Amino acid sequence: MNLKELLLKGQNFITLLNQFRIDVNDLIIKDEETLFNHETGKNTEVVKESVWIEGKSNDGLVNLFGTLHYNLLNKLAVFEMQGYEKVPIIH
């Protein structure tokens, strides 16, 4: 199970995506593979990492920045947003 699937189990994260009108299918957690390869996560039950989540809406790209708290043993993940930016589509 990847981090995106874990996050989508939480109603708060789905509400956040709906607020920005981000399509779940167009959601990317940047550098997700490096989060799993990090030495900290191997010996710790709960890992806290800064992340950048990119999503697409009808208006363009939405970049969400924040902290990801996750526990792969219990299959839990929570995103704590600290900021965002919208990049409009230029026609």
C-alpha cells in the first residue's frame, strides 16, 4: 500500500482535496520513494517528513506543502498542510 492510498483513507485529506478541487487520479506525492528509503523510517514506528504533494484541478496545478506523519506498520498516514500554491493553466 502506498502513501497516497493511506492518505485517501482519511476523511480530512479527502475534504482538503475537494476544497482545492483536486482529482484523486492526478495526485502525486513528490519524492515518495525517497521517504521509504530514508534511514529514519527503518527504526522508528512513526515517521514525520516534509512533503510536496502535486495535484491537478480544472484551473491548473495545485501544490500542497506540509508534513506527512505515517506509520507503515499500522497503515496510517496524516498530512498536515502548512501552505499551498496554485499554478494556473496558461492558454
